[in-house]
Amino acid sequence: MESLLIPPANAEFFGMSLKIFGILIPIIGVSLFVYIMFKRILPLMQAQPDFRTDKIGERIMTFLKVGLGQSRHPRFITAGIIHIVIFVGFLILALNSSNLVIVGFIPGFTLPGLSGAVGGVYIALKNIAATLVLFACIIAMIRRGLFTPKRYKVPEKYGHDHTAEAVFVLIIISVLMITDSLFEAAPIIEHLKTGEAKEIIIPGTITWLFVATLKNASQGALQSLYLISYFIHDLVFFFFLCFLPLGKHFHVITGLLNIFLSKLNKGSIKPVKWGISEEQLDNLESFGVKKITDFTWKHILDFYSCADCGRCSDRCPANRVKRPLSPRFISIKARDYIFNEYPLCGANKNRQDKKGDNMLIGDIFEEDEIWSCTTCGACEAECPILIEYIDKIVDLRRAMVDEGMVPQSLQKPLGALNKRGNPYGKLEKKRSAWIKEKDFAAECEVKTLSAKQNADTLYFVDSITSYDDRMILIAQATSKILNAAQIDFGILGKAEKDSGNEVRRFGEEMLFCELKDQNIEAISASGATSIVTSDPHAFNTLKNEYKDIPKAEHISQLILRQLKQNKLTLSPETTGKTYVYHDPCYLGRHNDIYDAPREAIDAIPSIKRVEMTDNCKDKSFCCGGGGLMLFYEPEEETRMGTIRVQMAKEAGANVIVTACPFCMVNIEDAIKTSGLEGEMEVIDLAELIANHIK
Amino acid sequence: MEILVCVKRAPDTLENEITVNKDGTNIEQEDLVYSVNEWDNYAVEEAIQIRDKVGGSVTVVTVGDEDAEEVLRREMAMGADNGILISDKAFENSDGKGIASILKAEIEKGKYDLILTGAQADDGAGQIGGMLAAMLDLPYASLVNKIDSEDGKLTIGREIEGGAQEINEIELPCVLSIQTGINEPRYVGIRGIRKVASIEIPVRTASDLGLDTNAVGDAGAKVKKLDYFIPETGDGAEMLTGSQEEIADKLIELLKAKGGMK
Amino acid sequence: MNRQLFAYITHQNGVANDSAFELAAAAKKISADTSVTAIVTGKGEGLTKVCEQASSAFAKVWKIEDDAFAYPNAELIRALILKILPEKSVILLAHDTFGMDLGPGLSIKLNASFISDVVNIEGTDGDALKTVRQEYSGQVSTHISCDIADGAVINIRPGAFKPEEASIGGKIEDKSSEAAGIAAKRKYVKTIEAEVGDVDITKSEVLVSIGRGIEDEDNIEIAQELADAIGADVSCSRPIVDAKWLEKSRQVGTSGQTVKPKVYIALGISGSFQHLGGIKGSPFMVAVNKNANAPIFQVADIGITDDLLDFVPVLTEKIEKL
């Protein structure tokens, strides 16, 4: 349809063709954008390798689900819906916006496929989208500006508030929506006047609103609005494009890519350096992330992609108890540091005199900040664009270990692990002392496996369950279950070393390798064809990080299977207590085992179980951390365990069932310190089941 | 500043269960694991920090068998520049004076501005530093928990009773024995030790040092360990019974006897 | 045999330290019939008083008064002792931070044997002195034989010997003139006292340690009063720190401080593995706990099954009356 208004590409202003602007604005805009992106990509080129092109099928699925499907967003309902509206709107509007740019120098241009009926439907859809986006932007501005939710607050030590930037971008988007619609509305009004209008006008859209309010405007006025709205849109569009890579809205460009390239092998820690095998580690000059380019390129892309939404920190237990760690600011501080080190104009002085190669620890990160992480994974479970934190924390710890910057409280257990294979410095031969306790030994025999004494199943006990007076009860309960299910099993005894799950996560890679190698040797000598453990930390590393050993499973999985095969039968619960299951991080979030323990509990006849609804499964709240974390002395206001016990109490439970010895330590302690002894108790799943074996 | 630190390989009580062997001649050697003596480790860290501030070098030296080399490597991984192993059959069973005279012979071959030792060891007598200083005719301070260096002399803090700190000025060269807590020793992992694994560590024997083998080792020792035994302790608590008053009286007597009352 | 015995006496504010009389007792165990000379150095009025106190336990007291000895600088005192001590003498020192400073070097200069941190003396056989020492924080003991023919410096662990209670009425001899010309390359500057309230429990010899049995923050007073009465410091287990009732620096355990006291009084502490991991050196341990099955009773030397809130005030009152 011929427009009655002069299109921007043909218009003149005081005798000057506006086509020049229609051409210049995109050229300048695109050139500037390419330049900025080049500057942004530079640090990625200097960063460490990272392999992210495997398992394409799984990547596409993740992309569809978490990226296009925005699956993580509804976890925070208000912000989530607003984001989904704007995101979908952008996808729809992108096409029209590109078309509009070309209209600036080719009058009446329509992208192939956008003419005719399809085009009409698309325009209608686009109008709805623009309206919803504008609406969402207004709500977001009100919410962000007037009711600022707590998680957006920036603590003083992390710099200035980010509200201004957020609101500014919302205004820009609104302007785009308004000008887009006005540019659309002006010719429609002219057509209406002449009675030629064939466009579909959806009532309630901004276009509809403009048509309704401007229907009596003169042709001259409409012509002006038509051109003004076009060029404002053109200018703002390219301004926005170039503005995106300057701050938290970079995620508009990098977000989907970041999701496609995300980490797929949960539960394992990245190698010290991608492409370097364990045997070659000795040749590496340096370990871990000391300077910014020691991060992998993907980790730098993570920093760029952080939208500053604060969901990670909102769920971070360390942040909650006021440890000096907020995952959000790990990303934001690193991003700002990169922007500073790689400025858009000129060269950074720091880089020239090599100051930019200084340790990040002590510069933008603090030692305690990095040691405060329990590696629970709550932040990663929450991030809508799958930013990784644990690998970065571990890489920073590796650097500290390499430089000797390890708190004294951790040096002793690390030394003992090196010498004795357990963090307590206990004698190796006492690792299996628990099997010889009189009452237990009379009831249940436990073999110690070796090349001479074999069994089908190896029970990997790990350090705390072997040595701690309280935790050996878990080992004994586990043995009783295996015994009752008539499974031929045994333990490694003094040949077993600490599994090293936390040793690795605390950055002592070489010690982890030694422990792992010794365990692998002992496991293969045992002749076992399957492994079971009652410790999710051991389970995690055996399953995800040990190579060439039989399949490892957690006792909860084994219990469930035995129940289903009727090899175990359970007696009814008679105490009348209310139970709640606490998901250990290394069983749940890191290995997706949420249902087996619940089903096992529910298999006890007439047991009453409740849920900590908002804090269960992948939203579980960490008990305080396991392994070496028990030795670390963080600054904190309260303990995570205390909060967790409170959650259980609020859920109406008297008994917290967990499936991890470290959770047991922390929760048991928290019950005592909260003065809830007698009111609340904690029991391990294995103990609960063993108590109910018929 | 050229700094020498005397270190020793010893079983750490945190990592071992110390018991006496069957015939009471020594502690049970089975299952023992060894480390660098904790106090010595603080001394090495202090030496490294001083060197990093004022320049110079740090040398670690130990008297022991070939296994003692591992503690030298560990301290070199920490940052010490050189290691010297003094090892000779003739040195076995030396008393404190014997060890000090062996170290003295080595020290006189070099030129050191500052000599550090640990204040004590779990299996020692806290004597080497003081003896060495006297043999070398150098000023000495023990239990040092702070060192400030300024031209030609040091200002040092000594840890004395009641948590107080005694500040002294001491001329260089001197010998100091270092108390734990003076610093926070850096961590040394397996990787650090592997990095220095191939560095040659010179071994000195009695003849290298020109020592008379009759003056050191068992032959020269005037102080000898005769045997080891476990100080008497009961098994499990002795439960006090009676009225509160009676129990309190019994307890007071026990506390008096055990030094639990001032 | 004409072996002369000496003891160097330390003192504070005009009062001889307890160790002075312990040295007298230890000297008796070396040779019951040898008269022992005390060496007392210092400056000012208190010195005479100290000498008089020493004269009750020692046959002879050498008094050396000089500005140089206003503060006991081991380097200066070593030089003095070298000057005045007869050849082949045996001299006893307390194994405190001063004795540790003086003893080893002195033995070298005297060409005498040195035994440090002696907890018992079993007697002499000719020139061989048999003593007992401890190693590995007191986990094992050793018998030490020492050749004292050429003299010896023997450091005696404070508190290990029952102080000599006698009134010999020894003679005080002023040897201050011997102080002339003594100099050292180490100069005492000042003493920085520990900050008030900043107790280093790792250095405490006696600890009154509280656990959850204390029940309420206000009840900490009960433990503090007992500690004051017996001259101990108050430490605690982790729950007390978590409740913010005491500072972290007071926590005993694997995640707290490692302590090596002589006496450990555990009040209302169940005795978790983590807590016990922070107690080294096999102290004499007294446990008070309501729960007769508390694991602490397995490791304690003395157990009392009672509520600490009831028992401890009774105990404190009795001690205060002593």
C-alpha cells in the first residue's frame, strides 16, 4: 500500500535529503558496535582455554529450555514474568526493528516474508508485543525505582547502587516501543482519513492508542511525527545497541550464547587447565586464577553476561549468614575490573606497567571472601543464564594454595590429609575401629577388603564417618542395611583414604590427585563390582571425578532399590513424630538425587513427613558445609545450620532426616545452640531405615 | 641479610599418637609420621619475610639422617634459598651440646647476619639456640614473637609470662629462637615440594666440618636418655561420690596436688 | 665430693617467685646434705626483702645489686654468673621464660651439662644425675642421665616440685661489687603488658572450660568466679562462642584454639571429638556433667556427676575460704 506520507528515505529537511541520516546512523552505529565488541572480545582471546562444544544435543536442549524457554525465571515470580514479557517482546520486535533500519534508505522496504497476510499477522503480533513490553517496562520502573526489592541493594563495600542504570535502560526500551508504534500509527491515520486503511489495529495496543488520539491531526503534523519518531527510533536503537556492552545489559547480547555454552557436567570441578592432563600438571608454571586472564574465556563471558539480578546472592547461604561473600559481586567486580583493564579508548596504564597482572586476591577479591563458599551450588541452581561460580571459586582457591595463602585453620587438616589420609591426623589403622565395637560386631560382620578378601560391593566410608564418634553410627547403620539386604560387602579399612571431595574444592588439586590415586588402587584391588557410600561428598567425587572404578551409588538409591525388590521390609513408625527431609547439597543439587531418599522415608509405614516447601530440593539451604569447611573459621553473624533448623521447625517437623554426615554435624550443633534439644532432633536416613528393618 | 635457620624433623603431636615402644627404649616408631618441627616452621617463615623486605638469602640447615632432607625441601618450597643437610653416623645420639657444636662448625664456614631456631620442639629441650649463641659468642634472645629490623640492629619482642611482651634491642649478628604465633606460615603443598625436588642439597659429614667424632654423637654426650615411659594416668575418670561438700573437698585436694590452684 | 649447689632466684615486686623454693626442694633431691647458695640480683628496696625470703630456704644468699640488673636481662646475668660461680658448680634455674633464655647459653660458657624442663630428680650416682623429663607435650616421659662432673645447669619446671618450707636463716652476703664492668649486646627496652580481657588460653596452665551445661550467658559468672579463685582462665566449647557469650579466642577445639594446660576443668562439656581435639598435652582433667554417660568422662581423670550450676558455687565458696 502506498503511503500518503513521505517516507524517511525520501524526505527532505531545508533542502537536505534525510536519506543521508538513514544511511549514516546505521553505519556509525554498527561500526561503533563492532569496535566495542572487538574491545570486549580481546580479554577472551587472552584468557585460558575452555572446551564448550561437546554434547551439542544436550546443549541445544539446554538452550531451548533455559534460554528460549526462560525456565529459571518463574522461580522469582514478579521479576520472572516481567523478564519473560520483555524477552519474548524483544524476539518479536527484533525483526521489525531490523526492517525499520533499512527503511531509512530504501523506502517501503519489507523483509522477505513480511509482506502480505503473514506480514499483517506479524505486525499485529508486534504491536501487541510492543505494548506488553512498554507495560512491563513501566511496572519494572515502578518496582525498581519505588519499591526496590532488597536483593538489588548494593552494599557499600561493593560500590554504587545500580538502580539508575536499570531505570535508564527501561526508559530507552520504552522510547523504542513508543516511537516504533508512532511510526506505525501515522500512516494508518492518513489511510483512515482517505478511507483506504486496510491495516489491522488491535484495540488496546499503543498503535491503537496513537491512532485514536491523533486521528484529527493535520497531515503536516502527522508527517513531522512520522519522521521524528523514525529518526528517534533509529538513533535510540543504535545507541541502545552500543550501550549494551557497557554494563549489565550486555546479557541481552551474550545471555543466550552463555546458556548454550554452559557447563554440563555438574558435580565435577573443571581441570586446572583445559587440555592439560593430570600427569602434565607438574609442568604448569602456575595454578589457578591469579590474574584476570587466568580465568577461562567462558568464565569471562559469564562476567559479561551477569544481569545483576541478585538471585544467586539471594539464595547464597554464605551471603545469608553475612559471610563476606556475595556471588553476584564476584561477577560484577570481575566485570568492572575487566572493563577497567581493557578500556574502550586508549590503553590501560596498569596493563602497560604489568600492574594488571597482580593477584586478583587482595585487589578485587579478599581471601576470606573466597574461602567462605561452601560450594553448595545454590547460586548456580538459581542463575537464569547459567553462570558458573564453583569452578571460579575453586580456581581462585587453587591460586591461593599455590601461593601458600591458606588459613592456619586449614593448614593442619591439609597436612594431616597428606600424611595420614584423613583431616584429623588419626592413625590409618584406626579407620576401621568402628567395625570392632562389641555390640555392633556381635550383630553385623564387616569384611575388610583387599586383594585376598573380596566382596561384590564396596562400602566407601570416608573420613568423618570412619573416625567421628557420632558418625560411626551412620557407618554401622549402613552396614546393618547392607547386611539385612544380604549384600556381600566390605570396606577398605586402612587402605581407604579421604575421598578428597573437599580437598579438591579447597584448591589442593595435587593432594586430591594423590588421595584419588591411592583410593583407585585400593578399590581395584578390592575386586568390588559396585560401590556404595553414605557420604554424599564421597559419592559426588567417586561418581563424577574418579575414573576407572565401579559405579558408585548413594545408600539412599540402594535402599530404594532393595525396597522395591522386597529385599528390605520396614516396620511401621510408632513415635508419632513429624519428619522432614533436608537435601544435602552434594546429593541433591550436584547429583539430582531428590526423590530416592524421600521415597525411602515414605516406605516406612505410617510415617508422617512434611516439606520445607520453599527451601527443599534444588532450593535446599546448605547446613554450613562439609569436609574442610568444618575446620575453616568464617566471619559470620549466625550459622547456616541454625537457619536450617529454624526452617525445619517452621515446617512443623520434630525430626530432620538427612543423608550426609556433615549435615548431621552441623544440624546437630545447631539444634544444641538454638536451645531446641528435646524439641528437635536429627537422624541420618541410614539410621532411620536401619531402625525400621524388620 | 644472610639468614640461617636451623630446623629439625620431628613427629607432630597433632598427627601422631605418641606411645612408648615395647622395651621402653624409644617412642613407638610404627605408624609415626614426621613433619618439620612447628616452631622451626615459624622461624623459616619469619626469615623469608625479613629477606623479602630487606634482601639477602635464607639458608635452612638440619642435622639428621637422610630422611631429614624432606624437611629441608619443604622449607625450600616455602621460599628458603638454600638447604644444607648435616648427616653422619657419628652424630647419632648427640646431646644438645653436640648438636649445637655440629651446627657451629657449619655456621663458621659461612657468614650469617642472623641465625634463627625454633624456640623448642615436641621432642626437644629448647636449648640449641642458646647454646649456639654462646658457642659463637653472639647475643641471644629466646621465645621471640616479633622482629623489626633497622640498620645494624633488631628490635625484638620476647613472649614472657602472662601474655606480656618484653621488648629488647639486640645487635647483629645474633641468634634468636622463635616462638609460634610470630607470623602465619604459608602453606606448602605437594606441588611446591615437587618444584624443588631436583635442587641439589649438599650433605656435610663430620670430616667436612672438621669435627672430632669423639666430641659429638653418643661418645660426646654428657646428657643421655635412659628410657621412655608413660606418665601414670588412670583409665576413664575416677568418679567422685558423696555429698557436694565432700566432693568439693576431695576435688580441692586433687587440684592442689596437680597444680590447678594458685 | 665437694660439689657446690646454687640456685638463681627470680622475683617480682619485692617478692621471691614460688619457683625459688621449688629450686631449694629440687636441690635437696640432688644432694640432701649440701648447703645451697641462692643468687639474687636486682636493684632497689625490694631486693633486700627478697634476699631475706630466700634466706629461709637457702644456707647462703648472694645479693648483687646494680642498675644493670633492674630488669633481669639473661645476657647480663649470664656474664655475672660466669664471674662469680665457682668452677664445676651445679646451678638450678626455673624453667620459665627467663630460665629458658639463660640456661642453655650459660651451660656452654660454664662448660657444664644442661638439662632443661626437669619434672623430677631421682638422685645421683657418683657424677651421674638421674632426672625425669617429658616429651611430646607430656605424652611420654624419659629418664635422663647427666654427667655433672664438670658442673651443670638444671632448669626445673615450675610447679613440679613441692616448695621447700624451712627456716634455715641463711646468711646474706653482698656481692654487688662483682657487677662492675658487665655488659651485653642485648638491651632491655620495655615490657608491653597483655591487653586486658585478651586472654591467650593457649598459654594458660589452668583452664575452667564451659560448655552447653552453662545454659545461660549470665551463668558464665559462675565459671569466672571459680577461675578467679584458683587462678585460671575461662575457655569454652564451640556452642558458647556460637551463642556469642564468649569471644572466639576462648574456644577450645579443632575449629578453635589448641590448648596445653596442666589442669583442665570441663564444666557442662559433653566432650565431642572436635572439642577434645583441641586439648593437648594430657592435662589433669576434671569433668562436671549432669549426664553420667557424657563421653568426657571417658577421657577425664576425675568425674563428677552433677549439675555444674549447683556444684560449682559450692566448690568456689570452699576455695575462697581457704
